[in-house]
Amino acid sequence: MEIQKQKISNGVKEIISEFESPMHKIAKEQFEEAAEILNLDPNLRDRLKKPARALVVSVPIKMDNGRVEVFQGYRVQHDSVLGPTKGGIRYHPDVNLGEVAALAMWMTWKCALVGLPYGGAKGGIRVDPNKLSINELERLTRRFTAEIFPLIGPTQDIPAPDVGTNDQIMAWMMDTYSQQIGYSVPGVVTGKPISIGGTYGRPEATGQGLVYVILETLKNMKISPKNSTAVIQGFGNVGENVARLLSEQGVKIIAVSDIQGGIYNKRGLNISEVIKYKEKNKILRGFPNAQNITNDELLELSATILCPAALSGVITEKNADKIKAKVLVEGANGPTTPGADKILNKKNIFIIPDILANSGGVIVSYFEWVQDIESYFWDIEEINKKLFKIITSAFYRVWDFSKKKKVSMRQAALMSGINKIAEAHKLRGLYP
Ligand code: NAD
């Protein structure tokens, strides 16, 4: 009995210590700074610093070799004052409770900032999806969905794809949820294939949104896209679409990378050829007419635009001083540490912060959810028109706020989001 109690207590300690991840510290630090400038009520500060709900689940699945393996999964809901919570599902070997909690908090500020009727959530499984067969991946996804079933639903909490997950995984999640309910519930997840209630424009939505805010920034800086260069880290859903859509606007993409490293050509890369090369070879290294470079070297290249679109914490106090781009547009969530942020601001690098820059994904996810509820679907022109309107008006709101309050673009974005959440909490009060 004592041994059992000790085991449980050690397990709980392990989980609690996971909360103290570097990413959660960054999210809390950013929040504290913005809350301080906003002079936020201390009672509310304590409530918003922690997630409203965090579920840790064990996900046992039968591997193809007949053995059972148990994976650790998470779903965290940060705040639901504005509506159901919303956020992606990440499959990656580094996923932990603190990371998921940080990403959930950023989702709250992001949805509030761009005016969506959602709170923030995030989920994930600590797993390398590349090491699983397609059947193992399906069993993992279905069992995970069953484990987090009590928390999710179209009026409760709506997952979407993130790093390591895609439309097929969303289809399995939607099917598993629907099987338990007894009828099809397309609105339980977004980022699904079109044929089962997905929307036009979702696969490229985050990249498209990033490109809209980049073009507005260039316009304000009086730099023509044709005279601009861009460097992009990560060549997955976000990075590949940014590269493709920016090159269609005439921007010269001089370097791109994936987990294995980057490729660089100062005269510009032919992005449609790079996409074909990646499809065939699975990696970017070795692409003809380009020099292989490391992910660290890529970040320090001279370019008009730098877009980190892979993982968090890649721009730190160690390399911030070496960043030469004029504009840093954050495709990834949390790519810049607070220490690095201060250095970049001193260097007058214009930063379009993650919660604004990459909000195109959740904006079009919102469109998908609305269409699923109404069972009435829109065409791509309508999607892009609405996306452009929402993201560019948020961009100018943040820009004006930053000038008026003399704060950075990041602080302005966070303060706008936090302010909206604070106002809603004040109006709704504290139950009971
Ligand atoms: P993805 O899994 O499709 O692609 C990730 C890319 O990053 C891949 O090219 C991978 O090789 C690369 N990568 C992984 N680890 C790396 C490392 N250590 N160094 C360099 N490259 C590495 O993921 P995604 O959906 O494109 O998401 C990328 C980032 O954008 C994440 O931070 C995610 O949270 C954020 N984001 C995604 C969406 C979306 O709609 N998919 C929306 C908002 C924000």
C-alpha cells in the first residue's frame, strides 16, 4: 500500500515538474509583462496564469509486432470565457505538459486578439510519428481521442492539426468521436479533409495569413516584394506554404530548411522544384544548385524577411545579436525567447508576433466550424476574402496600439488579447 502511494506521489511530482518547462516559463513571463503594463487585477492574473483544465492520459496501443506500448498524451484548456476552447494536437517526441499548457495560453490570447468566439486549448502525444506505421498511428489517434473524449466536442473544445499531425489524423479523430456519439459530428475537429466537412483554404491558411501580414508590412516599409528576400525555417504545412505563396508574389526565397538542415542559394531557390524534390526525397538537403547549411546558419542569413516556421525557442540570447533580417515574422509558436526579444527590439527588427502572424490557421478553422454547424459551405474566394479582412484589421489594430501605447508589437498583441479576456471575466464574474 505504502509503495503504491509512493509510486502515485512520484508520478504526480513528475507531472507537476513537467509544468515548469522552458516554454511555459516564456508564456508566463510574456503574460506577466503584459499584465503589469495593463495593471491587471491580481486576482485575475492568478487565474489566467494557470490553465483551467489539464488532462494527462496514458495511451496504450498494440504495436504491429504484437507488443503493447504506452504513450503519454495531454489535453489542456486554458480559458473558456469567450466560448469553446480551440487548439491543435501535436505529435512530437518533446511534447510535455508545460509545452502544451504554454501553447494553450497563447491560443487564448490569439483567438481573443483576432476576435474569434473561442478560448485557448492544445493537446499532444509524446511520440515520434515517423517511427510508427500507418496502422499504429491510426490506433494511437483513436485511443487518444477516446481518452480525451470527456473534454472535447463541437461546443466544448475543438482540436485541429499542429506539428506532426494532419488532415488524416483529424479524420480519425472525427470518426472516433462520432462513433461514440452515434452520428457524424464534423464540427468536433477542424483541418479535416474537404469530403468529410473540411473547408477550402485550411491547408494553406496559416501560410496565407502570414503572407497577408508580410505584404502589409512591406507596403508600410515601402519595400516592393520583388526587391525582397526571405529565409524560412521549417518546410511543413506552414513553412512550405509561406515559401510557395511568397514566391508567387515575387519575393526571392533564398533559404529553407527542415529538421535535417537547410538549403541556400543567394540568387533564389525555385520553390516549386524544391517542393517536388521534398516530395520525392522526403528531405531538402542535397537539392541541386543550392548549398547545404545548418538550421543555426540559416537564421543568421541576411534577408528582408526571416520566418521561423518549425519549433519554439530557436531565437535566443545566444543568436539574437546575429539576426540580420529586417522583418521577423513568427510562423511557429514561441520561436523567440523574451531575452532575444529585447535584443531584436534594440536592433529595430520589426517583429510580427506569433499570436498575430500565424492566426490564419485558427481563423480558417473557425470558418470550417461555422460551415459544419450550418451545413452550408463557402468557396475559396469567400474564405480568402474573409481571412484577409480579419487578419489585416488585427494587424493594423496591433500596429496602432503599439504606437499609441509605445510598446512593442508583441506586447501590443498580447495586451489586446489579454485585455479582451479580462473584460469578459470582469463582466461574467467568478462562479459561485
Ligand atoms: P509540420 O509538422 O507540418 O512541419 C514542421 C516542419 O519543421 C518540418 O519541415 C520539420 O522537418 C521541421 N522541423 C522540425 N523540427 C525541426 C528543428 N528542430 N529544426 C528545424 N526544423 C524542424 O508543422 P506545421 O504545422 O508546419 O507547424 C510549424 C509551426 O507552426 C509550429 O510551431 C506550429 O505550432 C505552428 N503553427 C502551425 C499552424 C498550422 O495550421 N499548422 C498554425 C499556427 C501555428
